[in-house]
Amino acid sequence: MAVLTISRMFGTGAEALGELISKRLGYTFYHNELIQMVANKAKVSTDWVEAMEKEAGGKFQKLMSTLAPKSLVDRILDSDRGYLDEEIYTDMLRHIITKIADAGDAVILGRGGQYILEGRPDTYHILLVADLDYRVKYVEEHFNLIPKQAMLAVAMEDKRRVNLYRKFGIVDYNQTDHYHVVFNMAQIDTEKACDMLCTLLGSCRF
């Protein structure tokens, strides 16, 4: 009944690794599904949730680190009208990710899972990193972009993450003490990383 959270630098193949681990272990993989789950609970479109994620500001860290006195999830579920703001989004995300972890056998990609589930037993947090050249090449090949477009995509995503987590009060998003394992994906392929993580989680299904 283990849970794995994956955090990453953009362009390190986190989605491919998460899918491979989930398939091998028979776990459920949560990535964009989390957007849909939040949208369903808030009764809003997935576009609204995606916009909220891009605009998340200073309140996010406060809600990540403390429990709200009254669940905003319950508040929104009591209403027939769909609505989503930053506080409701973060409380719903905490609620959903915690429920996923309670059920176990899950791989969760991104969205602060390493902070929401920090300190939980049978939950492991990994970080994927790589040098800029590797990440640009990965984005170029996997998103069918020319080199200039790939470089711009990586730069924009890096900037977005830095700005977002700075508002969380986190100076270094890649600070290693948040994680059990850090993989340099320029030095290890996806299959080998999967093998090592399956060993960590136990009971691989080959």
C-alpha cells in the first residue's frame, strides 16, 4: 500500500517514468487526472483549474503547511454553483491527494504531493533533475519542437516554477532534503530508474 510522489525539472521524462512504474506495480497513476478531480468537485471546467494552477500565489504555502479550521471542500460541495478560488483549489488538492494516499498503491506526479504528504509512512518522494542541454533535447524530441522552441519552453516552465515556489516560501524547489531519492535523468535511463524505484516500493510485477 505504498505511495510515490514524483517532482521534476521540466524535460526530465517524469510522466513516462510515472506511467512505467504504475504499470509495472499495478498502481494508479495520477497526473492530469488531478485537474479533472478538482474540476469535478468544484463544478468548474478543467480550464479554470489549469488557470488557477498557473496563478497560485502566496496563500498556497500557508494552506499547504496548516490545516484549515473548516474544510473548504465541504463548503464548496454544499453549493450547487461551481466556483473556484485559490484557497478552495489548494484545500481540494490537499483533500484529494490525501484521499489517494489513504487508499495507497498510487504514483502522484507534481502538484505539491511531496509537501502535502510529507512525513507520511509508506510514502516516498523522488525528484528528477537533469542539465539544461538534456532537458531541451528531451522537450525537442518528445514535443516535436525545433531547438529554439524547446529552449523557450524549458525557460518559461523553469521561470514559472521558480516564481510559484518562491511564493510558497521555498527558495530552492530542488532542495534535496524534501526527497528520499534524487535521479539525474541525464545519467540514468527510464527503465533503470523504474527498476530501482520498484525495488524501493517492493513487490514488482514483471
